[in-house]
Amino acid sequence: MPQFIGKPPYRCSLCGQLGAREAHGEHGIICEECYKKQAPICDFCSVVNPTWEYDCNTFVTKEMEGYRFVNEWLACDVCHEFIEDDDYNGLLKFSMAEYRRNHPNPKATDRLERLLMEKVGEIHNLFRKNRIGSCKLIGGQVK
Ligand SMILES: [Zn+2]
Ligand SMILES: [Zn+2]
């Protein structure tokens, strides 16, 4: 999952506390306390209540300055299938489509969308390189 580590420190978009680090799809950057109260979201497509958990080494990328990506990564059933099939092209298309469905931007141009897709693709690529071991079901429940 992404964490904000850049400067200046952000205020939590929910409670206003300074030094918020957790990136949450819907609320932007929020503090750890508020983050714990939110329903978990898929780190790939932002759908709520993902079912799978992946271990991954921490990484940073110049594609997203001010952020680092830390353990662990959560995935919904759909994104999990793409990851297990090693279909990162499918994963990228699906997560971008979901993102736009939930965050419509009438001003987005084809060029901006392509740039965003490149950034997200690079993050997925680094996840692929840095993930450790196999995935597990969250809470250990059987599918
Ligand atoms: Zn807060
Ligand atoms: Zn997902």
C-alpha cells in the first residue's frame, strides 16, 4: 500500500491531525487512527473489502515522488485472479477502468490518461518484482 512520506506533512483529510501518511482511495491522505476505522480497500482497484493479502518489500519509484509502498498489499478477487495469472496488462486495464468509474474526471485527456496508466503500470511492475512468497486469504477464511 502507498504511504505519503514527502514534505510538507499533510493534515489528515478526516480529522485534521498533522503528519497523515496513509493513502486511502476515497479520502486521500489520512492519519493512521482514521485509516484503521475505514473499510480496507483493494490496493489495485480501490474496491472495498478486498479478500487477499500479499507480502511485498518496501519500494519507492520516481513515478510517484513523496510516496513509498509498504507491506502489505490487499487485493480483491478480480485483481487477485489477474495477479495469479501474471496478467499485468489485464490488471492495469481493470484497475484503471475501476478507478475512473469511481473517480470520474470529465477533464481527463487521452494524454493524461496515458500518463496515469504508465505511472500505475510502473507501480504494478515494481509490486510484481518485490512481492514475497504466495498470497493468503485475509483472516484465513476459506473461499
Ligand atoms: Zn485522522
Ligand atoms: Zn481490486
